[in-house]
Amino acid sequence: MRSWSHEPLHYPTTNHHFTAASEFRPQVEWNKGFAMRRIVRRINLSEDAVVFLGDDATDEDVFRELGSTAITVHVGSATAPSHARLNAHDPADAVLFLDALASFFGNPN
């Protein structure tokens, strides 16, 4: 197992501060949305078969990238700006959505 290194980073980064965390991103033209699109294409999955739930600013990259083809759900306040197609008010609401989706596709658990 590789341990955390105290060596300096050799590329510029940007900081993103959230309620309970900070994120450091390399300054490259790459984000979570591009990664999701690449995964979907790599496994030859139709984007309309993708269900993605997210609750923070980095998830907006996925919501924008997948656009209107995937089922995208912002978990949090319905008044918060989001590119997601749907909104779940809180994690419990998200669980209800996933349970309903599973039941619809024939999985009662």
C-alpha cells in the first residue's frame, strides 16, 4: 500500500471548498463529467441507461456532461441551481427514488 507523500505537487491546482471538505484539482481540462462520459463509452452503455445522483458542485460536471440523456438527480435543496433533471430533497428521498427505480425494473429489494 502506498502511503501519503509529503512531496510537493509538480503541477498547478485549484482549491474548491465545500461544507465538509476541500478538494484540490489539477488545472487540466478534465473533470468528473468527462470521466463519466468516458466510462459510459468504454463499457458501451447507452447514456439513457445511466442513473447518477450527486450532492455537490463537482457532480454538476456530470449533470452538464450527460445532459438530457441520463437520469440525473441532485440531492439537496430544490432551490439550489443544478443541471440535474430531477431533485431529491435529502438522502432519504434519494433512497426512496432508488427503491422505486429498483421495483420498476423488477428488483423488490
